[in-house]
Amino acid sequence: MRCLALAQALRSRGARVVFVCAEHDGHLIARIEAAGIVVLRIPAGLDEAEDAAATLGALENRADRVGRAALVGVVDHYVLGLGWERVVRPRVARLLVIDDLPERVHDAQLLLDQNLRPGSWVEPLHRLPSTGRALLGPRYALLRAGFVEARQGAQQQTQQQTQQKEQVVLICFGGADPQNLSELALSAFVAADVEGWRVEVVLGPAHPDPHGVIERWRGRAGIDVVQDPPDLVARMTRAGLFVGSGGSISWERACLGLPGITVSLAENQSPLCEALAEAGGDVHAGAATMSAAALRARLAAALSALTADAAWRRGASRRLMTLCDGRGAERVARALLAPAISLRPAFAAHAVAVFPWRNDPRTRALFFDPSPLLLDNHCAWFARAVADPRRRLLIGACDGVDVGVARFDLDDDGAELSVYLDPDAHGQGLGPALIDAACAWLATHEAQDIPVRARIRSQNAASLAAFTAAGFAEVERVLVRPPTSANRKATT
């Protein structure tokens, strides 16, 4: 489902999308095809080398039609790893790996871990090539566009103080639920004997016994059991409390502000469930491996407590909404399709070539000092910057054409980055790409752990958007007094 969300975002940016799927038992190929996406089938049960060969073989005709340089790849698989990536990566322009297992080594340009973890904003959790970029945290959570629209409505209602969450408990344990925890949670709701609340149970498309569960609870007052309903977003928006798994649905709930009681279905879900509990948005009932009786008792106790605590639910809802805005798929699509930028050190002789860019009124308007420059002053500053051991001045090129300048000022606190483009290159998505490439260059040529910051005028919406798209986040506001008129012509 998260790959379908990413596919939706990629298609909205003009990309053509195909899925390559192995025909394992329980596959969801029909769901993908129902979204109007071509699926290329390969056999199940292949090892990494065989799977890589089958994948490339399935794509061969399409690669010939669109050109390999135009192909980008996405792999979302707990078994396919470094061996598969080393075969596939040379055959595509860019490879994105989706993985939340921090011990795995990867060979890809981009890696996505959308989970919330302590320190995830500071240190990459995965081992990547030195030029790779990690997209970490729920800022990049892959949600379908419908969640963004629903969130906007919920925020507007909240601002108008008209939002009224219904007294509904939504139970959902994902697409398969092989242990039928949905029915266990439903029995816990009945045992809790919650007055004034009703329950909606959503069974996934691959639930082992949907008709049995529906029949066993049919006609019970305040209980609605459905399978794979088309209005899940609306159900999540109006519900007041959630009980279910701790997978990708956690970020769908966070986007809509739906607090919950979680059960980790697999070992890799436990850190996420615990992190959301620490953030004050959820209560973690434990792992699905505990006995049914113990888990039912924990769920019943949590349901009894949280349905009676409206203040906690309101606070938890607000805290969750700060974690995920629902636009992660847009950000990942932008990173995946960004133009490729190459960087090389600048020389003093470059000063004349880039002077028209830096002195263009459209560029000057982005800087703290927008005054026109004198060529002699600019060339003198450029020569000093190139020679300064605490500065790194770089020229960025796209498809062999110079398009921008990046500058790092190194100090004891890290590095401050400043960039500008050839004004004729504006509007092509090159700003975030230049920032990404510059940060990757610094990590390769200096050190992986150098923190990078930027100072941007509050009125400079374009630069703010470019740095935000490249993964920067505002941590504090800095007040700056512009230089005096006596100094302006000597600065660049």
C-alpha cells in the first residue's frame, strides 16, 4: 500500500509506473492493477540473483523503449538486499530502497525509513554508499493523497473549534491478520463494557476468515464489521480511538490525529509502537506473541481507561498530528525524480562566468544584501573564497551544463551552506537537487557527520521551499541586521 501511495505521487509528476511482483500466495496484484498500473509478474521463490535477473528481464522491453537513463527503481522487500541491489543499480538511473531494518547494508542512492526513532534526525540508521541520502522519519511517510485532503478538513474544523470526534473505536490489524487479532480486540471491547461507545471493525483484503467474523457478530448492537471498505479514510477521520497494528497505518492515523492502542505484529514494529507511546500519541499493549488471554486483558484495560479520558485523547490527537503532515510521498517522489547534479571545485577563473547569475536581480533578491555587485569586487571575493581553507566553493552541473554554485563555510559547529542557480534554470527542480548534491559532496570529501545549516531570509519563499524539500528543518529563528550602505558594495 505504501508503494501504491508513492506510485500515485510519481504519476502526478508525469512518471510512468510499473510494478514487478512475485506471484506469492496472498499477493495483491489485482489491487495494483485496479489502480490502473501495469504489473509485470515474475515467479515466486527465487533467490536474490535469480530475482534480480528476472526483474531486469521483465523490464527489458520497457527499458529499450524509454532508455535506461530514464529508469528509476524502488525496492520494498525484507529479503532482497545488497546482492540484488548491486545487480540492479547499474541498470537504472537511481535506486530507492524502502527499509526499516537498521542493521542492513544497502547499495542505493536513496534509502527511506519512515519510522520514528530516537536520533533519526541526526545519524542515518542504515549503511549506504558515501554519496547516498537517507530519508528518515515520518516526514517521508508514504500516504495516499486522500489523507492529505482529509487532514486539511480536520485542521480547518479544529481551527473553527467545530471538530467532534465520534465515540467510535476503530479496530484494524492490516491487510492479512493471520492470527485474527481483529476478533480478539473486538471481544476485548465487549469485555471492557464501554458505555456510550460503538465499534467498527475493518478486516483486510487477505483476512483468513472474514465471512466467519462478520457472521458471528452480525446484528450485535453497536458493532459493525466490514471487509476492505472503500471509505477507510472517512472512518479514521471520525473515529475517536483506534486499536490495531503498528505498521504503516500508524502514519495514516498520525496524519488525521487518531490516537490508538497498538499491538506489534512483528519484531520490527515494536520500536515504532514504543516511540509513538513515548511521544504521547498511543498506548502500546504489547506484542502479538503474548497469550491471547493476556493480550485481551491488556486491550480491555486500555479501552476502559482511554474511552473515559477525553483530555488524553485530545492531547494525543494534537501530538500525533505534529509528527506527520501526509505529504511524505510528494517529498520522496521529488527526491527520486530530481535532476542529477554533479559538482566540482570552483577556481578563481569561474568568477566571471557566474557573475551574471549572482548579480541578476532575481538572485540578489534572495540574499540578505540585495544590492547590485561590482565585477571587480565579486572577482576579488571569489578568489579569496577559493583560497580560504575554511571554505568550499563548488560549481554544479546538470547534463554537462553549469547551472549553479554551492558554498560551504566550515566552523566548529559544522558547515553553513549557501546556493544560487543560473536564473534561467529556475523552476526545474534544480534547487533541492543542488542542495542534496552539495551535502553528499561534503559527506564524501570532509566527513559523514558534519551538521549542515543554512541562513535564509524569511521573505525568501523559494529558498525556504528548496531547503525544506532537501530535508532541512527550521530549529531556531535568527535575527540579522543588514549591512550598512558603506559595506554593501564589498559583499557578495
